[in-house]
Amino acid sequence: MGASYLQVPLIKKANEMGLETHVFAWEEGAIGKDIADYFYPISILDKVAILERFKKIDIHGITTIATDIAMPTVNFIANELHLVGNSLKATLISTDKYEMRKALSSKNIPCPRFSFYEVNSFKNNEVFEFPLIVKPTDRSGSRGVTKVNDIIGANIAIRKALDNSINKRVIVEEFIDGMREFSVECISYKGDIYPLAVTDKVTTGAPYFCELEHHQPAQITDELKTRIFQLTINSLKALGLENGASHTEIILDKNDNLHVVEVAGRMGVILLVVI
């Protein structure tokens, strides 16, 4: 699902493996269409149209990379065609940051305190202290994410996040003053979780936190790696993500505490780093 520059590495890898690739995406910006075996200019949000096409193709697997908005379609198709995937419930929870925060908190997974918004009028009735982070509930890649320091900034940021949100839902959450930020890649199959690597992330910092570099493997102690892997496993279980790749983002604060920022039931972004 998807044919932007983010999905190109996945399409290339599938081609190298000798797999027949059928790629769905909007026509505009679909640079992966030229390297796929078959390309269909159908929105990745159009589940029914894609399902009907797949019934004729007789596919053996479905996946995506680096985007959350494709995951509902990926797992809808997987469930309908009895392919390996995650449940629709787990998909809903893991692609909506508000639902994700609720699920993680219910299992005592350490994550930022949060509040839900559907209108751009900030109310500090949860006794939050600035600075705060404002983000859409249903986007990835730092899209629509802003750090704010006052109520005026919060209202502007909520409006921006609402504009970026597909479902017009936003969360405002406490800012975790992190010393380091990591991402964790795992593969799961039938509930068995296999941690692969911890990545040290470099971002632009406030106010938008766009990712600039990935350093893998992260230069950390075995003790910290064990803690990060265990927290990741607990988080995936809390969200019900039992199959496929996953991408978990974790912050280490100045007191050596770990906090889960987000968990995605798909592969992360691939950045090429030349050493």
C-alpha cells in the first residue's frame, strides 16, 4: 500500500526477492509506480475497491511501510482474505494516538499524560503545565506536531493539528524533557515478539521534531537495551499487535525513566546513512 518515496525501498526489496508487486496509491507523487510490476491509481483509503481488485489477483500477502493511514486497509484486506495481519481492533488502537494512549495507560505503560480535542479551544482543566505537545491523532512522520508554551500557541497548534488530521481529532499531551529518543523495530508472529534493533534518533527539536538522522544500532548499555526491549514488548501486547513489523518510539528522560511516545504496527522510515 502506497507508492511515495517512503514505500520505494519496500517495493525494491520485494522485487529483489522475486515477488510480484501490486502497488496501490494516488497517482500524484507515486514515484514507486515505475518500479512495481503492477500499479493501480486507487486511493489506499478505498478498502472496498482494493479488496475487489485483490480478489481477482489472488495475492499472498499485503503490507506497507512508514505510513499509518494505510494500516486500516492493510489489515482489513488481510482479515477479509485470511492473510497474516492484525485484528481490526488492534489496528484502530494503534493508528489513533488517543485510543493508543488510553490502551497503554490502562496497562500502566509509562507514557505522557494527555487530553483529547475536537475543537481548537484549549482548556487547561487537566492541570497541565506548559510546555505541551499538540498532535493529530491519526498522522505519522511528525506531521502536524507542535510544541507550545502558552494558551495562544496551544490554540494555534490545535487548529494546525486539526487541519492535518484526517478524522479531525487531536491530543494535547505533556512534554517529556528527553535526553535521548529511540525507536525500536520488532517482528511479531502469532503473538511471539522478536526485537530486532534500537535506533538512536536525531530530530530538529522544538517546535516540530522532524527526524533528521537515524543511528543504528544505538550506542547504549546492555542494561538499557534490555529495558527498552521489555517496554516495547509490553506495549505491543497492550495494543494487541501480534503480527508483522512494528515501530515503537521511546524517550529516555533526565531521571533515566523510559516513556512510550508512539507504537505503530508497521515498519518505520528508512534513512540512508553513509559512514
